[in-house]
Amino acid sequence: MKKHTVAAIIIVMCMACALAAGCSDGADAEGPGPSNVAAAADSGKQEAAGAGAQGGAGAAAPPETAGAAPETTTETEEGAAAAAEEAKAAEEAKAAEAAVAAEVLDAEVDVDFMSLNTILLQAELNNIRMNSDQYEGKTIRMSGPYYSVFLPETSQEYHFVTVVKGDACCVQGMEFRLNEESEAHGKYPDANRTIVVIGTLEKYEEWGSTYLYLSADRIAFI
């Protein structure tokens, strides 16, 4: 009887050990333990953070690219607009000069040097210098290249219209000044620019001598 009891106890203990081993294997089969779960969660966060960083870097690039194109387009449009404005202003200035030139060329004058040939031109200039009183109050029109001379002795700049006819020996000229009635008062052209001036003969004294000049109220560029 005692042998049967001991045997039964041994069998029960073996079954208990077997059940305990089975439960342990079952727990391992069902899923990770707390430490494994924590490790997996931490790994998942790191992967998510890495993916977010890559996604953020990729999302930041489009705004820069998108912003560069409008800026370049705006600069191009502004440059084109400025060029168009400059071209328009140049055309308007050219048209204004042409209108003034037409008016000056068509104006009635008493003495027109533009209509004289070389011989008459020289004779008329000499007559003005010798008999200037005969030309007082008369309007005179002259045309030719412009040039100026600055004299340190007087600290003044002198303006001339030269009349070129034929050979170099026929070069003649007249000093002129744009008077206050001229729309271009104080605004003289660039050197060698061909001009037309209309004015009246005036005199001034300097260094003990008398000089003649045209008090011009109209000037045109041709």
C-alpha cells in the first residue's frame, strides 16, 4: 500500500513538472516578455523618428525650389519693363527734337546763313563784323557743328556755332549764347553736334575789345 502511495505521489510530481514546463514554453510562444516589448517599442520610435526626419528634409526642399522661380521671373519682368520705358523715353525725346528742328528750320528770319553758298557766306560774315550796326534787331539763322572753349583767364566758357563750307580755309563761325527766353537756356549740346540757332546780334566788351555774339532764343539739333 505504501509503495502504491509513493508511486502515485511521484506520478503527480512528474505531471506537475511537465505542466510547469509546458506553461513556460507556452508563455514564450505567446509573445515577448516586458523587456522585449519595451525594446521593440523603442526600436519602433527610432524608425519612426528617422522616417520623419527624412520626410521633413524632403518636404523642406520644394518651398526653396518653388520660391526661386517666381523671383527670377519677377526680375526678368522688371528688367523688360525698364528697357521698354527707356526705349519709350528715347523715342519721345527723338520726336521732340525733330519737332523743334522742323520749327526752327521753317521759321522766318532776316539773314539765313543756311541758304548761302561759300562765297556769299564769307562775305556776309565779314560784313557783320565790319558793319554790325546794320544787323541790330535782325534775326539771324546759322547752322553747323557746335564747340566750346573755356578760358581760365575769365573763368568762362564760350560757345560757338561753326559754318563749314568747302575747304578748310572756308571755316567760319559765330559765338552764341542761349538767352533766358530759350527753352534750352543753359543747356548746351555735346561737342561736334550739328545745331541750328536763331538769334539777334549782340555785343559785349572784354579785355578792352568789342565782341559779337548771337543772343539765341531757339536751338535745334539736326
